[in-house]
Amino acid sequence: MSTRSIRFRLIAWYAGLLTGVFLLLAGFMFLGLRHFLEASLLETQTRRARQIADTLLANVNHTGESYVVGEIPALYAPEINNRFIRITRQDGSVLYASGRPQDQSFDPTGLPALASAPKKELSREEKLPDNKKLLIGALNYEAADGKRYLVEVGAPTASIETMLHQLLVLAAIGLPIVLLVAIGGGYLLVGRALAPVDEIARKAEQITQHNLSERLPVARMADELERLSLSLNHMIARLEDAFSNSTRFAADASHELRTPLTVLRAELESVVADRRVPAEARETFGSMLEEVEHLIRIVEQLFALSRLDAGEAQSEWVPFDLAELVATTADQMSLLAEDKGITVSCDAKQRVTVAGDRARLKQVVVNLLDNAIKYTLDGGTVHLKVTTSNGDAVLEVADSGIGIPPEAVAHVFERFYRVDQARSRNEGGAGLGLAIVKSISTAHGGKVEVESAVGRGSRFRVNLPLARHTTRG
Ligand code: ADP
């Protein structure tokens, strides 16, 4: 997942926000709980001070102070319970003070007496080392005989701190778990939310000039995604219109040019054949005739291409034997090869049935074979082969010709592309032959590739899907 992707950024935001909320909540809970627990601990101490006063000091005139001093350890065991209890007389002398607690958390002798006795009740905190505190509830009590005593009961906050510490540990363990769940959940949720975008992108990749009538899926969610897919579909519709206009224009233009050019050719042919015309003029007309023939070839090729662009009429498709088509075409063109002393061999004995437009597929063979002969030096060889491979019919045209430079290989199927303009033109080529091969192959659901090495030759390979009921002989 890229760090710039929407998925990553959404999850990062989401996880960050969640961490913030979690920390804030944990902080509030921590402080709130500490406040609540401390208040409740203090409340208990004050209550205990009152209890001591009410039960032991109320009748001190009858029981005597020594009774009080003896009863407190028996009733409250402050050292064992880690409590602090101190009773001070009005004159400041101490009646009773508890000893060191068992956990040694504070030193009772070091705790200062109150500067002035509170009117009734008072609570205070004494700081202990290690950031600990002792919470003390104090009560100014008047016994029945009118004597006043200050009763102080205290407890350290250590147990609260331990509990809060455990809470912190729990939060520290919980946070990564919450984060992991959030990230995992976020990943799935964002993935689901973005699935329609993926779908649109996948479909958009498949739309080419050949299937411009197809449309992207529209996510019916009444949101930006639905608007996006609708807008893209409108754009594709406009492109389809523009494309079919330009295809129609090219088809119409080449169609319109054909008739006057054919007339021109016929007239030039008759002038060239006319013995009454001076030889010099006939030569000029002869080269004009060549140019016109070149023009006619280009116009024919453009017409063929624009018809292919406009879409194949599949009604003309029939199943036929590609091997037989290749063998007869090679045979028909062997004269052309013989003129250059090129040997054409053909390995197409096995029946290979494909479904398609026979005339157009013949054009594929003609164009490839014509190129192979054109771009092979005298005395070279051209080999044709028809086989099957992985459910495809494969036609190979290999020559021992001049080859194609590596930088040109990627372009040879482009319209009007010629590796060596002058050479190609001399051979009567306009750079449309391979474009037609590609268009016809694509229209048949196939593809065409080339491997070539300069000076060693080229191998063109056309893959076409086999007809569904292939019979081999
Ligand atoms: P053209 O009609 O000019 O031959 P093509 O579209 O048939 O146009 O081919 C495009 C270019 O590819 C040609 O100009 C030629 O340079 C190169 N080419 C095609 N076939 C071969 C081949 N068999 N060997 C070498 N070069 C080839």
C-alpha cells in the first residue's frame, strides 16, 4: 500500500484520531478516578476520626485517657493497617500517636502537628517521599467534660497509586490492540468503499477504440462516485461520437478518391499505351501512372483501415482452414519471390480451423509475405508456418531479410510508419501494411508480434483464436 494512497491516508487519519480520543479518554478517566478514590479515602478517614471520638473520647472523663490509649491499638490496629492515628490535647500534648506502619510508607513522628486546631473538621494532605501522599482527616472534638481533643486519622495513597498504575498498564496494552483492530477494520472498510472505483478503473482500462460503445459501471450510490462514473460515461459517449465521425470521414474521403483515381489511372494507361504520343511524353506519363498507382494503393489501404475501425461486420465470419489459406496464398505469391530469387517454403499441412473473414485474413498473409519478400535480399529465404498453441492458431512468417532496428520494432504496426522512408517508398509501401495486419488480427480477437534482428531477419507471429469445433486432419 503506497503512503500516498487514499486508503493509507484515511487509515492513518482514522488511527491517529482514534489514538488521540483514546489517550484523552484514558487521561480523563485516570484523573477522574484518582480524584474520586482520594476523596473517598479521605472521607473514610474523617469518618473513622469521628468514630474514635464518638466511641472513645465522648466519655473520657469516666474511662480515663489511659483507656483510650489502650483501646485504639486493640480496635484499629493502625500499624498493621498502615494507618496513622494521633490524638492531641488542647494544650498541644499528644495523648496517643500510632507507630510506624508495617509497610514503612511514612514516619508518624515526622508528621507536623496542625498549626491551629480546626473549628470542626479538616482534611489535609501530607507529602511523602517518592511522590506519595498521606491523606489525613482531622476532627476537633469536645468531650462531655468540655475538654477538647484533635483526632487525626490518615492513610497513605499507595493503594490508590497501585491501582491507577495497573489501570495505566491496562491502557498501554489496550491501546495497541484497539489500534490494530481499528487499522484492520479501517483497511477493510476503506477497501469496500473504494471497490466501485477499482471496478470503474478496471473497466476503463478495457475500453479502447474498438469497444467505445461499452460503458463504465455506474455505482448507484447517489454520491461523487456515481457522478464520476456518469461523467466519464458521457465523456466516452462524446469520444465515441468524435471517433466515429473521423472514421466516417476517412472512409468517405478514401471512397470519394477511389473513383477519380481509377479514371485517372485508366486514362494514363491509355496515353502510355498510345504509340502516337512521343516517347518522352509517354515516359513522363508512365511515371505519373506509377504515382497514381501508389496513390490508389494508399487510398485502398486507408479505406480498408477505416472500415476496420468502424467495426467488423461479424455476419461475414465463417470457419475455414487457415493452413490451406496460407498454403494457397504462398503459392500465388511465389512468382513475386522467384523474381528476386527468394525461396518461399510453407509448413501448413495440418488443418487449423479459425472463424473469421477469409478475405481479410488472406490480406494478413499477403501483407506479411509481401513485406518478407520486399525486405529480403536476393537469394534469401522466407518460411511460413501454421500451427496451434494453447487454443490459438499461430501463423509465422519468418524471413532471412534485412531485419528491423530495435528502436523501430515497437513502431512498425503504427500507421504510416516506415523504418527507411526512401527504401519503403521505392518498394511501393506507405507504412500501412502492418497497421492493416494488426487491425484485422485485433478484430478477430487475435494479436500480432514481431521479433527481429538487423541483418539476420524477422519473424512475424499472428495468434488467432481457434474456431470452437476444430477438426484436424
Ligand atoms: P510498408 O508498406 O512501407 O512496407 P508496413 O506497414 O508493411 O509498411 O511496414 C512498416 C515498416 O516495417 C516498413 O517500412 C519496413 O521498414 C518494416 N518492415 C515490415 N516488414 C518487414 C520485414 N519482414 N523485414 C524488415 N522490415 C520490415
